[in-house]
Amino acid sequence: MKCTTGRGAVLAIAMAVALTGTAACTSSDSSEPSGKPTDARRTPSAHLDTLRSAERATERAASARVRTTTVMGSQLSIRAEGVLGWGDHLTGTATITYTGGTTAETMRDLGVTSMRARYLSDAYYAHLGDAFARRIDGRHWLKYAYKDLEALDGGGVGFADQMRNTTPDETVKLLMDAEEIREVGEESVDGQRVTHYSGTVRVQDVTDTLLKTQLQQAGVTSQTVDIWIDDRNLLVKKVERGQMATGRLTQTVHYSDYGVKVSVERPPAADTQDFRDLLSKKNGAAGDS
């Protein structure tokens, strides 16, 4: 691999893109029942019934258009827009723009300000533009196989599972872990009349084992969750806020056009560089940076 600025710079970008995939998809799936026993709550049963209906409706919808902004302390801020489908696995496409933070500054210095992502059943692909392609033999796409990300992560946080299992209903499940859920009232979001619900979830009460581990390792002890639901019981907007060890985490997501068709093609192999191979080349030439 020919790289005039060193393999270290290439790997720095590749790792930053892996982090971006995590930030763009923050919730994770769980096989455990959502919520705590009713008698342990201070939440009206009608609110729980509404949230269960929203969980089922968004799960059945299976796809949506998504607009999101994410701020991870001083480390990274991004804006993303695309379509996502969820069934047996996550599929979709997104354009992700780096808007701030130390990670974004590093990438901007290396000529990368945004990426196009494609999510498939076994991997996600990141297109980083011509400047990055010149660093990896003219190839524009980086492939991140989920199994390789799991190995890199040591099997702990599991950010590959985040990308595979992110759906709007996961936010509803998270809110249902709050000891008290409030109906804030009717509001207008994106031109629609919606009902706003809010609650604070203590990490110790999160029923999703994987998500609980993720939050604990990030230094989060509690997270505020706000959701807005329309008259079809579909999630229109969500906001999640929490304090990480590295700073404040805030993510806002808007959902629309539920049921939209999602079609994703695997990028051409000749224009794709495997992230695992980048790591191997880096490890094999540690002094060439």
C-alpha cells in the first residue's frame, strides 16, 4: 500500500469511521422483556400501554427515513441523513457529515469531511472520497465486517450489534426502563401533531444487557430519553441525553416516511479496501508512519 503521509494517518481515519458508525446507531437489540414490573413504577398504566403500542408499530413498519445529529462530548459531532430498514438485520444508506470535535478535526486535516455509508447484513461500507482513496491504492470504499469489529472490540461493548440492530422501537424500549414516564403533552414536530413522553433511565435499571454494558463502559450513570409519537403510534422524533466520561452525549433523531423501500447494493470489490487488511498492514509495518 502506497501512502505518502503514512499508514498511521490512514488507520486514524479508519478508526474514526468505525466510531462514526457507532455514533450513527446508538441503540441495540435485546431478547429480554422490555420494561420493569408495573408495581415497581410510578408510571400510569395508560402511558405504558401507549409505549408498547409504539414499540410494536415501529417494529412492524420495518423502515423509515432518518435525520440525526449526534454530539459525543468534545470528541465528535456528526449530522446524518438516510434510509434504514430493519427486519432480520439492519440495511440502509446514509450520508454522514463531520461537524465538530477532535475526531472531525483530525479527519478534516486529512481531507475527509463526510462519508457515504451502506449497511448490509454482514458489514457496513464507508465511502470517504477521492482524497482518502489516493491513500489506499485508489479504492474509495472501506469495508467493516461486523465480526471483525466484534473482535476489535474484544466482545465487550459490541458496537457491531448496535449497527445491526438499531431501530426506532429500541428507543421506546429504553424509555420503558425509566422508573417514571411523564406525558409532557401535545406538540408539533415536523408539521405533525404528536404526543411527547419523557423519562430518566438509570443505567442500573436498563434491561438490555448489551446496552447496559455500553453505557457503563462510557461512564454513563443515567440517560434522559424524550420521544414524540404520532396518531399512528409511530415514533416521529427522539432525543437521548447522557453524561459520558469524555463529555456530554446528545442525540436527536427524526423519523419519517415509514415503510419506504430500502435498496442497498454492495460496493464493487475492486473499489473496496477491507478494514481488517488495513490493520494487518499497519501491524506489519509499524515503523512506516
